[in-house]
Amino acid sequence: LYLESSMRKALENQEFYLQYQPKVDIQSGKIIGAEALLRWQHPEKGLISPAEFIPVAEETGLILQIDAWVLETACAQAKEWQDSGIAPFRIAVNVTAREFTNSLPMRIKEALQRYQISPQWLELEITESMLMHSTQSVIAIMEQITAQNVILALDDFGTGYSSLSYLKRFPIDTLKIDRSFILNIPTDQNDCAIASAIIMMAKQLKHKVIAEGVETREQLAFLINAGCDEVQGYLYSRPVSPQQLIALLDKNF
Ligand code: G
Ligand code: G
Ligand code: NA
Ligand code: MN
């Protein structure tokens, strides 16, 4: 209850901000995108992790306003970068199941128009657990989003309960392998097998595949060999401020 009322205040008082974590093309070593991650600087309690407040926000429904703020802020940031002459790159925002309603495609369209951003530079990360509520209407909403040329990624892949048969029905572009499968590569043979299998399956289904939580050179070597397309993790960068992200753009990893 305390968290709920202080989250409402936080929205009004602009205590939320976004950090950006680079996504790197595994072949070129170039940054090709960034995931926007929400942060809450509470005036007394300091930095509160989204792992702590997102679940509460989901229960109370406040997540709708928070995620709307995230979309708006990420688009405004993209516009600012665009206006300052920075070559565009993909910005990914996380979307929760609760937000996945009939109004989402139009809200996205309006945000892109308002900030004059080409849809190909926006990516939505949806968690696999969302597909549990998978109905024809969820697929229809996804199709309206991809019809706009916005990119859809399936986040935390491998941890949810979704059946593999969903994979061919959902109009997604990218599979994001959950970091729990990456953590113990290359020592854990089961994790190696699972990561390789997800990469192979993604390719067969003509999806791109990204590994999150990449922290070591050994993990990277394994993922290169397995044919993974993109990587994200502390090996490259922690989530950073917009200014720090721009400073990383020219880097060759
Ligand atoms: O960045 P960090 O590892 O602290 O994030 C913890 C969790 O919070 C992750 O599961 C992440 O997906 C989630 N999260 C971070 N930012 C957002 C956001 O803007 N919206 C939603 N719905 N979840 C987010
Ligand atoms: O659920 P989601 O995949 O959106 O979670 C993203 C979270 O993962 C972010 O909060 C980010 O801080 C965290 N994260 C990003 N890279 C790494 C990493 O290399 N190792 C670990 N342990 N966490 C990471
Ligand atoms: Na994510
Ligand atoms: Mn994830």
C-alpha cells in the first residue's frame, strides 16, 4: 500500500527515469539497439529496483500509466537523438501483459507520429508468460503492431509456460534467450544444449535471436559458434544514462 501511493507520487514528481542497455550485433561488434530499463529514484529510499516495484504496479494496475510513461519517454529520447544528428538505432521497451489491450497499436502509432520516429526503430519486448493468456485477440493485437513495422521480441524465452506451437502462430521477429540459460555457459552442458537448441529453432523459424545476460568472453565465444545474432549483457555494458549510451555508440566491441 505504501509502495502504491508513493508510485503515484513518483509519476507526478518525475522520480522515474530510463537507463539504456546496448544490444550488440555479434558479427560486427557494433551497437545496433538499446533496451530502455526503468529506474526509480525515491527521495528518501534511494534507488528502488523495478524487480521490487513492477510486480506491485502490475497488481494495482498502475503499470499501465508507468509503461505509457516509458513508451513516451523512450520515443522523446529517440527524437532528441535523431534531431541531434545521431544515426538511428532500435530502442526496445518492455511491455507487460496488462498493457496488451486493443488500444495498444493505436497508442504506439500515435507516439511514433508525435515524435516522428520511423516504426522500424521501435521494438517491444513482451514476456513469454504473457502468451499464457494467448487468445486470438492477443495475436490480432500483435499483428496490428507488426503491420506498422514495429519490431516484436519475445523476452525471457524458455522460462514461461508457453507451448512451442505458439511460436509459429505469434508474429514475432526476435527470440530473447533468458539469461538463466546463459549464466552457466560453457560449463553446464544442459544450458549449452538448451541455448544451442533455441538458436537453431529460432533460425529455422526465421526469427532473429538475442542472448541476454552475457557476462564473459567464454559465453560470447559459445554464442558466436552457435550462430546467435545479437548479444546484450554486462560484458558490453550495464544499463547506462542516455549520455553514456551515446558515448558507447562508436565503439567496436
Ligand atoms: O533492470 P532490472 O534488471 O533491474 O529489471 C528488473 C525487471 O524489471 C526486469 O524483469 C525488467 O524486464 C523489468 N523492467 C524494467 N524496466 C521495465 C519497464 O519499463 N516496464 C516493465 N513492464 N518492466 C520493466
Ligand atoms: O526481464 P528483463 O530481461 O527485461 O531484465 C533485464 C534486466 O537484466 C535488467 O534489469 C538488467 O539490469 C539485467 N541485466 C542485464 N544484463 C545483465 C547481465 O549481464 N547479468 C545480469 N545478472 N543481469 C543483467
Ligand atoms: Na526485457
Ligand atoms: Mn529478459
